[in-house]
Amino acid sequence: MKRNKIIEFFKDLALFLYALFALFPLVWLVIISFKHDRDMFTTTFIFNPTLENYKIIFSDGSFIGYFIDNLIVSSGAIALSVIVGVPAAYALARFNFKGRETIAFTFLSFRFAPEIFVVLPIFLIYQQIGLYDTYFGLIWVFQVLSLPLMIWILRGYFEDISVEMEHAARMDGYTWWQVFLKMIMPLIKPGLVASALLSLIFVWNNFTFSLLLAGQDVMTTTVAMVGYLSSDTVHYGQMAAAVLISALPIIILALAIQKHLVRGLSMGAVKG
Amino acid sequence: MAAPEKKLSSEHAGRLNEPPVPSYTKEHKIPLSKKLRPYLILGPAFLLTVGILIPFGMAVIFSFTNYSFQYPSYNFVGLSNYLYIFQSASFWQSVKVTFMYAGLATLIETLLGIGIAMLLNRENLLARSLRIVLIFPLVIAPVIATLIWQLMTNNSVGILSKWLRMIGITEFKWAADPSSALFTVLIIDAWVFTPFVIILVLAGLRSLPKAPFESAMIDGGSAWFTFKNLTLPMIMPMLLIAILFRLMLSLQMFDIIFALTRGGPGDTLMTLPLTAYFEAFSYKELGASLPYMVILWVFVYVVSHYMVKYWTRTQRRASGK
């Protein structure tokens, strides 16, 4: 028994050390966001806290605009991925047809091309057809980022739902569409929530596409945040405040759905 | 980017991982409308994503030209872009760095991810309260995470450098020194992406059946024995998805290295994407830069292809088919 306690202690210690590594930079970020620019380069924990960085960010109004832009393109991309991805994952799981594995792999392969490889041709095309610096232009490339992960996670989910249940409901006179909405959708909800959150994180934070495919009209927070550093004076405090505000929606979302998050990923993909 | 077209007809689908759907699949005469249904359902997703093939195709075509941002016209130059980079030492250096970076990052994140996920999968206060908190670093954009670490490791004012000095290490220069630059980017990469492995592995662990583990405990199997023979094979499908996505994305990693050192010091961190970027934007030679990307794409494609194959096999084994 005593040996067990010692082992548990060391396990806790290891976990604690990792947590320190994972969380300290975030704590430091919070501290920086309350520091004056002049205190930035002192590494003490004692200083006069200030809300100035937050005030500056909100006062010129542009950051709120970037935030809304980010919200529009990210949620647009995720919505689009859900609308086309859920049926696609369903088809890949339920039907046995020619080229199924090849098609599944092709969806995955949309993520193989490095972003800066495709971004230049996309840039040229977008300027031709007028999608450069538009909401839809970004939504369209972003859903290419989110769809593969979503399809691959949801596919395992659909495979877990027994087809007999689906048939029984059809026998009872429900149309295929009703069965899909009323029975299948609730069953895959945890997986959908979890994969949507993971994709949202990738899309929300994307840098390359937002930097090169959008400019004045549509600007995402990641690009804007780097901007706080590239002007002649480096404003780490404002960047930190901006980072925290921009990470807030996802952190709140993650906390709100944390029950779904782990359970949601677990059910599907394991038993496949 | 898409799998070769001829595979569509030659490969008999669905041999792998057959789903329990006899009624749809085993009928002898299937009406055409039913046969087409899966393709119709897949259609929208395919149409929406397949557009990405156009820029991809354009990029491949440009890689055979001398397209340059400096001149409006361009000519086809055949394979000479490729022949040129195969002969340059900097190309082979980038290949080496790319694989070293991706391999080490994936290895570290996988091992750490499994370890931490197992530690989190216990029912005590520490584990329960950290379960959600530990994924927070994943929420920070990689390029921003890099800036935070840059501030913390800054030689004169960074808090980590200061702490190192306090314990007597004065000569550690983090990203500024060729011998520790790779180490520094790996720390940042691990900081951002280990949580990704943690969530997926944790999800796998949470769905394990209890019975086999109880009998292993009664039989007195050691912890290592249980892990090697029970836990690991059972979480393998989930673990492989995590490894696949990590390997795929770290082969292409651009943000962290670019934000931290722009590939320096010297060429220590010049991976393929960075080399291509500088070729395109500093030297304005798009045609000469694209072969790096085409080759990188081939690497990613081949690696992922074998991983997916292995994944389908493991998946079948894990579900006992």
C-alpha cells in the first residue's frame, strides 16, 4: 500500500511538472497583458498593473472588427463543413461502393499540400474572380482545412450506430430524412461537437491563408495580433491582451462542452 | 492531390473495414439510383473541396516554368528547376532538417501525449481539474505562441533566461545558437501540439472496456505488461490518427520556425517550406521555389498513405474483425 502511495505521488508530480510547462506561458501572457510597455522588460512579478493595453485595443474599434471578421469566417467555414461533411461521413460509413477508401483518402489528401504551396495560385485565382479579401473567399479555403478531420472522426461514429436501429425506424414509417435528423444526429452529437471544436481551433488560428488572401476588408485576429509587433515600437502588452481576448471564445466553448469533448472523440474512432 | 483516377475503378471498394450493412451491400441486383446514392451524398463535400485541385494543379504546372514575379511572361523549362535543386546542397540540407524536425516533434509529442493522457485518466482532484485546462495551449495560434516564447527566452530580458542564469547557466542562447535552435522550436511545437495528442489519446483511454484490465490485475500482470499488451493495442487506432495528423502537419510546419528564426541561425532550421518561401518571396522566383513544395507534397502523401494503410489494419485488429 505504501509503495502505491509513493507511485501515485510521483505520477502527480510528473503531471504537475507538465502542467507547469503548459500553463506558465499562459500565466505569463496574462501578466504581460496588465503591464505598461515600460515595465515589459523587467521580469519581476511585482509591478503596477494597468488596464491600458485593453483600453487601447478596444478604443480604436478596429480590433472588434477583426474579431467579428474572424467570427464570421470561422463559423462560416465550420457551418459549411458540417453541412457537407456530415452526409459525406455518413456515406463513407454506411454504403459500400466502388472507390470508397480511395475517396476517403482523397479527402484526407486535401490537407497534404503545404499551405504556402497552394496559397499563391489561390491568390492569383482569387484576384481574377474577385474573391480576394472577401468573407466567402476565406470561408472556402478554411473549410478545406476543417473538412478532412471532421469526416475522419465522424465516419467512425456512423459506423458505430447499428444499422438495425435505422431499419427499425424506417419500418415504423419514418422517412429516411426523419430518421437521419431525429435518430442519427443526436447519436453522433458528441463526435460532431468535438470534431467541430478541434476544426474551429485550427481555422480560428490560421495565419498563412488569412495573411495572404485577405487584406483591408477582411482581417482576422491572428494577423492583427502579429501587427502589434511589426510596427516600429513593439507592443507586447497589447499583443498579449489581444491574444487573450481572441482565445477567450474558444476557451469558453471548450469549458462549456468539455463533457462532450473527450467522450465525443472516444466513442467513434476507436471501435470504428 | 487526389488519389490517382484509375484507382477508382480498379480497387474493389470496401474490402477493408467492412461495415455491418448487409442489406445495402449484398443484394444481387441493385438499382442504379441506389448505386449512385453514396456518390450523390458525397457530391457536395467533394465539389466544395475539389476546387482546391485547381490551384494545386496550377502550382505543379508553374513548377516546370521560369515564372518570376519580376517579369510578366514565362516559359516552360522542363525539368530544369527540379534538376537544379537536386544538385544543390541546400535542398538536401532542407530535406534533412524537415524530416528531423517532423520526426522529433511527432516522437516527443506522441510519447509525452500518451504519458500525460494516462496520468490524466485517473480519478483524483489534480487529474480531474487539469483535464480541460491542459488543452488551452492548443487554443493559442502557433505564430502567437512563438512570440510568447520568444519574449520568455529573450537573452537579456526573458524570464526563462533569467531563471537559467539564477541556477548558473549563462551561456544558453535558445534559438540564437545553432546548437540549441532545433531544441527551442521543438519545445514550442510540443507546447502547442502535445495537447492535440493528449485529447485524442485520452478519448481512446476513456472508451476502453473495464473487464480485460480487471482480469489482468487479478492475474498480477505488471503495469508495463498491461500497458504493452492491453492498453497500447486498444488505443492504437486513435493514437495513429493523432500521429498521422501530427506527422502530416509538422512536415509542413511553417509558422513557428518562420516567426522564431526565419530558418536561421544560418541554415539550421531551413525546412522545405521555408526554403520555398524565401525562394519565392526574397528571390521572386516562383518557378524555382515550387519544386521544393511538390517534393514535400510527395513526402507527405507517401508517409500518410502508409500510415492510413496501417491504420485500417490496426482498426480491424482492434475491433476484432
